[in-house]
Amino acid sequence: MRSTSHTDASRTTRRTLLLIASVSWLGACADGPTSSADAMTETLLAEAFSATPAGYASTENSFSGTENEDWRPRRQRNGGRGGPFGAAFGIGPMGGGIGSDFTTGGSVRDGLGRGPFGGALRDSDCVFNEAAQRAECTTTRERNGLTVDRWVIWKDQAGTVQRRPDSTTFSMQTHAEVSGTVVRRDSSTRTVRHVSDRLVTGLQKGSTERRVEGTSSGTERVEGIGSAGAFVADRVLGDTVRGVVIPVRETGRSYPTAGTVIRSMRATVTVTGQAPEVSTWREVITYDGSATATLTITRNGETKTCSLPLPTGRPTCE
């Protein structure tokens, strides 16, 4: 017959083991949703900077035009594309890259519609508004269901507004707005609002250089349900182009020789029941007349200075 003390000790041991198992199981249950939410948030934040929001390519900006029309947690891939710093350090700038007019260039020949910042907007799509003294371009419905509105003002060197551009056109001022809400099959919604303004001068025949000034800004909100529950994901982005100068040359490639481009993007992801997570990315491109531009990248407080070969090449960062 076993002693009472031995029996009590055995019962105590079993109770302890059961308690440990219960705590472990409860811990696993508590960690499950949190881990799933963290993974979904991490993926969304990592992929936020790989491309610009839907419709942003219809504005005048410094981004390459690559768009992400499906920014939602459809897949979870351990940090998304390129790890915590995405494409920035060693691969390329954010938002799909820098627009070709700002880097790879091309021959900038005399006249409107030729080469980088050549004002190649088809004026046949525009109707001149006498009262507003500008050409208003047809509102289009893109394949993603967003509405695009544009207007343009052409002027000669004397500052006279032109109904149509010609060889005497000195400047082209453009304004674009993109807006709309798209509902997907999975009932998630995407709402965007983008605006841009740009002024290009030096378009007239015989000009030796073009000068570019402009701003763009955009917002995107995605609402839906992922593996961790309901979520709201926001992206805010924009750029400022200051005094970018590109020489006119008939042969070879031309690229900016002066000016600054400031680009930024902020992504915020909020999963129901969790605190919002924010990630930021800022780039400053400085042209100094040499064949190498300076690219300064700041991601979540960490800054790297990079060299960007012109007219084409990948940045090399310190």
C-alpha cells in the first residue's frame, strides 16, 4: 500500500503538469491571432513601397508609373519584397523606381512633344474653355474604374495663352486629378484621391534647355478582411520637383543637370484590435551637373546616402 505522502506528491505533480499544459495552451491561443495580425501587417507594410497606388500614374509625378492595384493581404511572405528596406538599399528607389524623364532621359530634340518633359499630351483629347482660358481634357474611366480629370495651359514666350500648342509654345502647365472608390469581389474597397500640378518651360523651337517645377500628392485607403480579421491600410505619398533642368541635345541621352526631387510615402496598417503600425520612406535626389546624382534615402529613421548613375544605373549606397 502506497503512503499518503507519496499519493499527495503524485497528485501535486499531475496538477502542476496540467497547469503548465493549460498555461502553454492558453498562451498559444493568445499568441495565434497576434502573430497572424503581425504577419499580415508586416506583409502590407513591406509591400506598400514596392509600387504606387492605383491611378497615381495618371498624374504628373517622379515615380516610374508602376502601380499596385491589389495592395491587400492576399499572401504573407515573411517581410514582403526585399526585406525590411524593400527595394531601397542596393536594388532601387521606392514606388517602382524613378520616372525615366528624371534618369534614363533620351535625346531632347527641338520642339514640343520631343524627349523628356516634352509635353506629349495629345491636344486632340482636349477642348479649349474660353472662360477658363485653358484646354480641358476628356474625363476618362480607367480599367480600374477611377475617374481622371485634366486641364492644360499652353503659353508662348510673351505669356499669351494658346488654344493649341505649336513651335512657339514656351510653357505647358498641367493639372490632373484622379478619384474614385473600387469595390472588389471579396468586398474589400479601395478609395483614392490624387492631385498633381506641373510646369515645364523651354519647349519652344530653338530652346537649349527645359526647366521643370511641380508637386504631386496622393492618398489611398484599402478596407477589407484578411486572415487576422478586418483591417484598414492607408498610403500617403507625393513629391516635389524643384528647378530640374534638362539640356536640349539632338544626339545621345540627356538627363537633369540641376534641381532637386523630394519623394515620400507613409503607410499605416490597422488590424482590428491592434495598435496602428506605421512605416515611412523619404528620398531626396539632387542633380549637380555631373553624371552622378545624389540619392538620400531615409526609411523609418535610418538614412543612407547613395550615388545614382546617370543616365541609367542602379544606386550604390554607403
